[in-house]
Amino acid sequence: MTFLEDARRAVPAALRLYRFDAAAMSEFDLSFEGFIRSFAVLIPVAIIYLALCQVEFQHVTEVAGVNIPEPIAFFGWKMTGLVVDWFAFPIIMVPISRAMDLGHRYVPLIVAINWMAIVAIVIWTVPAFLFAFGLVGAAPTAFLSLLAFVYVVAATGFAIKTALDVPTGLAMALTVLYLILGLLIGAGVDRMIGV
């Protein structure tokens, strides 16, 4: 199966997880090959993320007036952060899943999380692009961004609970871990950039 063939099943399955449909898990390719292919989702995510970073770069330099490095440094650090963030959760979940005797559920979890990322990045870009094109102001953008954040977190928590088949409390704890990793990496990148 090629990546595009896999995507034709996996993207709709990811969308169903965003509708909190647990049956969507059965649509993912949970073989070893499917697991490896799911990491290739980073490529389309990175392309969309670059566009999102461009909006952020323009806002930071033109609106906020913050002194930041040259564009190459800005985008270089942002993409480095994306790659680190992409692999951080799968790596840290290896010992955690084994310690909880959930090693057999590791592949479904990572496959689902990886494919859901393509939907998440599109959701993140909507408020930013509406703001960039002058369709909404700063306050509505902040509110829409908050709604997007809450929705993505809720869907991610649902996917973690479904993929691992664990109680809600444990799924929430792992979702918090997922968030903390992303926030720490993002904060580290922003510190390196100087914003």
C-alpha cells in the first residue's frame, strides 16, 4: 500500500475521530508498515505549518514589532521544533506503554495521533488565516484559536482513550503529557528565536 492509498482511508478515519467516533480506529492500517507510513504525515503537516509560520512571522515583525532573527533562522527553528514535537510523544510513550502493559496498544495510538495531526493543523490555520486576510480582528482570532485548541485537545484525548482502551482519568493524564511536551518544545523554540 502506498502513502496516498493509506491516506484515502486514514484521513476520513481521522476526521471521524474528531467527531468522537470510536469505530474509526478500525479504518487505520495498524500493521508495522502502516505505523511507519503514518510518520510520513509529517510532510503535508510541515507544508501547512510553514504557511502558518509565515502568518506568525508577518504578525510578529510587522504588527508586534518584535526584533527576531532573519527569516531563515525563524523558519529553521520552527521546523526543528515541529520535527522534535512530532517524535517526542511516540518516543516517550514507548516506556510508558510498556510500564502500563499497553505495548500492544502502542501502534494504534501513534497511528491515530499521527493521522489526526493533518486535521489538527488545518483547524489551527483557520483562525490565523482569517486574521491574516483581515476577515476578523485580534479578539475574535484569539477566541477562535481557543476554541480550536479545546476541540483538538478533546479529540486527542478521545483518540488516546480509544486507542489505548484505558479509563478516562488515565487518558486525561496522557493527554496532559502530550500537551505539556508540545508546550515545552514550543516555548523552547520561541526562546531560541527570541519572541
